[in-house]
Amino acid sequence: MEFKIFSGQFSAGLAKKIAKELGQKLGRIEFRKFSDGEIWLRYKEDIKGRDIFIIQSFPSPAENLLELLLMIDAAKNSSARRITAVIPYFGYARQDKKDQPGTPVSAELITNLIRTAGADRILTIDIHSDRVLKFFKSPAENLSADMIFIKEIKKHLPKLPKDLVVLAPDAGSVKMARSFAASLGNCGIAVIDKERQKLNQVKIKKISGKIKNKSVIIVDDIIDTGNTLIAAAEIAKKKAAKKIYACVTHPLFFGKAIEKINKSSISKLFITDTLPFSFGKKSTPPHLYLGSGGKKIKIISVAPLLAQAIRKIHKN
Ligand code: R5P
């Protein structure tokens, strides 16, 4: 059985890199819009009986998710043998429980939609909550970007400081921080007790762990407004950290996040390309143009990691 890689429009840049890693060309899909904005799409290749991998991250707007659902449905209706939804950034994963009366469990609904559309499997990276994978009730794999970050850190700091501490900016990132610290040779970890006052506002209640005179690496899954990261960097600086680095998988970079990061005490921020954007030159949508900022920011591609996982899934 042959396998084929297809992509939604939002993730086309990353998908091309993945296909190249796999020695393939990206499968052809035609996308159009009706005058009222409704999406129309069509596979321009025969996918009957094939093992299909559809790559699409879906931050808002919801069109990105909708496009993924329509691609899955079209593949199912074209008798693809197996469909894997490769979702580098899984939107809505932060809404994995009913946090107040009257709120939806958004991540569960979206996972159900992906399954109902016809996906047999999900592959993602550093999903905000493992609960979301369980909602899928079929094989769902979550890769970790920690090894690619660590490889890059080692390039940046060939002599790893002996005084390294991994800082989790909230309770949700402790698991990621532990795995990071273990891969860095069991260095120490510190944890921030963060309180969300409003949707995108954070307040630090306390920090546990020693960071005085240490080199700190803040790790997190998402930068949205940048408030969590900046608050973590500020407290690390206040507690006399020597140098501050950060590794964050999904750069949503809402609003003035880049400016805030450039002004902060973070020396270097490592991010991945699960979300597409460009610095320096204007690119055509759907890529997000982030101006000439981002001097401190280094982008590391997850394409080799995803390509390897796709190869393994294909070979069962
Ligand atoms: C939340 O629990 C996540 O792990 C991130 O810390 C959060 O989404 C980052 O958001 P922001 O950049 O707006 O603080």
C-alpha cells in the first residue's frame, strides 16, 4: 500500500518540508471558495486504497479546522484505506474540561468531529493536554519536541552550563519540564504557581526550586500573548537567574508577543514551525507575517520528527 502526504492550506509550508524528508512531493488538492466564503476542495490524485496523511494545524480562524474535516471526509469518500490526521498544533486543546458551569468541553467536541469525519488516527506534537488524545478513542500519538530543542540548545551552548535549571511556568508544563531536565542529564527543575485572573492575564503566586545564579531554561507548549513566558522570565530575573533561555513548541504570537519577548530578559527563545510565519519579509497568507522582530528567536523545524513518525505509522 502506497502512502501519500496532503496538506491544508494553513500548514502547506511545513507539509512540503515533511514530504521532502520522505522523498515525496506533496499530494495535489484544489481549494476554492464560494462567493459567500464556503470552502470547496477536491483531491487531484487517486487516493483509493492508499494510506493518507493529512497535515493541518488549526489555530483560529475555525476555517483551518473545517478545512481539515473536509479533507478527511473527502478522503474517506474517495475510499482511502487509512487516514491519519497529522495536527502539529491542535487548537482548542486548552479547553479540555468543563471549567465552569455552562462551558463546553471544546477539545472533546473537536476530537469527536475529527473522528466522525473519518480519521483513523491522530498524530500531534506537545498537545496541551493528554486528555484530548483519550477523547479520540482510536490510536492517537503525541510526539515531544524536547529532543530537537535540546539538540539546538547544545549547538547554541556547546558547553552546557553545569548550573542549568528547567523552569516550568505553570503546573501544566511540569511534565514537559521533567522530561526536559531528564534529557539534559537530570538537571534541577523549578516550578511557578501561576494564577489566571482573566483569559489571557497571569499572576505569579510563588516559585519553588532554586534559580539564584543559575542558567534557566523556561519550557512551555504555547506562547499566545507571551504573558506567561514574560512573567516567568521576570520572576527568574528577580530571583537572580544568571541567564534565561526559553523553548516553546507552538508560537501563536498573539498581539505584541514578539515585541514583549524582544524587550524581555530572555537571551534566546527556541520555537518550532508547527505554526507558519515569517520574519523579515512579507509572505502571502495564510502565513503570519511578524515584522522584522524576532531577533532573539530561533525556529527549529519539526519536519524530520513528523516524517519519522509518519514512516513508522505507515510501516505499522
Ligand atoms: C497554558 O496553560 C499554556 O501552557 C501556556 O502557558 C499559555 O497558553 C500561554 O499563553 P500566554 O502566552 O497568553 O500567556
